[in-house]
Amino acid sequence: MTSFSRIPFSQVPAIYHRPVGDVLVTALCDGYVAYDTLEIMRDGDHAKLARFLREDGRTVPPVVSINAFLIRDGIRTILVDCGSGDIMGPTCGHLPGLLHGLGIAPGAITDVLLTHVHPDHSNGLTDPATGRKLFPNALVHVHEAEIAHWFDDAAKAGATERQKRVYFDAGRIQLGPYLDGAVRRFSHEHEALPGITAVPSTGHTPGHTCYILRSRGEAMIVWGDTVHVPEVQLGDPGVGMIFDTDSAAGAVARRRILRRCVEEDLLVAGMHIHFPGFARIRPGHVGAFRFVQEQWFHAPHPGRSGPVDR
């Protein structure tokens, strides 16, 4: 037993603000998952996977952040994904406490933009014990293929027992209460809200979607699960995950989104980018990309015109 094991402690709340034009984006870390195997990635070359991780100083197997993003434009208070609720274990489920710490009541959330209906992205919508909406005034935006798939009894019948419980049953519990008129479905790229474009990027799930925010000449993409393990999947974008509905289609979508990030110089906000979750993508060697995590965002301190004296 370590000398501090009996001392209760908690880490600094994982909240990070990043302006994008006239909009304030806040990264909220719902928690993390520490995997115990490389088998979460659909690639048999474990030596390659481990090399990618070790070259970036990461653990083998990986530890993966789970982030959500709050967008405030002075009119709307928007969540892009809403955390994992109580389904992902004790290292996750911190989003409600973070919103409380920011002074944002659940009823103040006007919109929830779902990238997809996996539990670490959508399990914060509803209290599973009571069926109560946790964001009672929110309109939930989600690709229509997500609802069609996770509410499909035939698709559920072909799933493993764990998939039935964690994906299909949880998805129905979480989305069900909002289907009374609080869900906006879509099927194609469109302006979901003023300044925010929904960009379907299907493969990881049937309706997986990215969202591009543009404000005053700046642009950011919230790319959901385009990438789970950046050290690996930028080095080899063909590497899929066991969580994929269609890994081959997911790889095609990943390459397309990565190219778009480079061509448009998009700031990336990623659900599984190491907190605080912001990065840029640059070309790498042939067929690969480089991941450049953004340094601490700097803005002039109010009332301070020069550097701090040292």
C-alpha cells in the first residue's frame, strides 16, 4: 500500500475554455477508460500498435479520454455529446458535476448534438432508473440512421449479449424519452444550428456525425469518434476499433475527415483526444497524418498589458 493510499483526493475539475471567434467552447472531461489489451484495435500487428504508442510516450495498452464539449454563443447553450452517465465505471460520469461547477443547470441546455449513440456519448441524456430527461428543455440532434439502427430488433438480435445491453438497450433508454418531439433527425450535411454544420461521417456507427463550428473567420470540427487512439490511427488511419459497426467504412470516413482537417486547417475538438482535447492535423508520411495537440490557449489577461514580471 502506498503512503498516500488512505488520503482521499480528487483531481482538478477537467474544464477548459477555448474561444472560437465569438463563441466560447468549453471542453469537459467526463473521465477516462484504461484498457488492458490492444485487442480493442482491429489490427493484428500488435508490435506496430505498441510502437506508435511508445513513440509518443503513451501507455501500452492505451488510456483513452472521454470528452464532451459545451458551446455558448450568447443565445444557445449547446452540448456536443453528454457523457457516459453511470455505465462506464468509476473513472467516468463526471459531466453533471462539471456543469454544476460552471453554474449551468440542466434545464439551461438548449440543444444536444449527438455524434452517435454509443454509451460514452449519449448515456447522460436520461436517468435510467426513472426515465426522466436530464436535459428537459433540450432538442436532441441525431442522424436518423442512429435511431433506425439502435431501435432495430433484428439488428439487436444479431448482437452479442454485451452489445445488446450496453448499446441497444442503453440507447433506447437514453433516447426514448426525447422521441416525443424533442429529437431533430437528419440524414445529410446541413446547418444544424446557426454557425454549426452537421457532417455525417458514417462507419464507426451507421449515423456517426461530426459538427463544424464557424465564427468570425475561425473554424473548429468536433469529430466524435473519428479517432479513438490518435497516436495509432493517425499513423495508420486504416486501424479500426472493435466498437465499429463497419471498420472499413469507418477508415474511409476517417481519411476523408483527416484530409478535410488539413485542407481547411480546422481546429479539432475530439472526444478521445487527450484532455483538454484540442489539436491540429498535419500531413505525415505517405498515407499518414501528424497529430499536433494545441498548446495552452493564450488570451490577454484582463487589465494586464504586458508579461508577468519574473
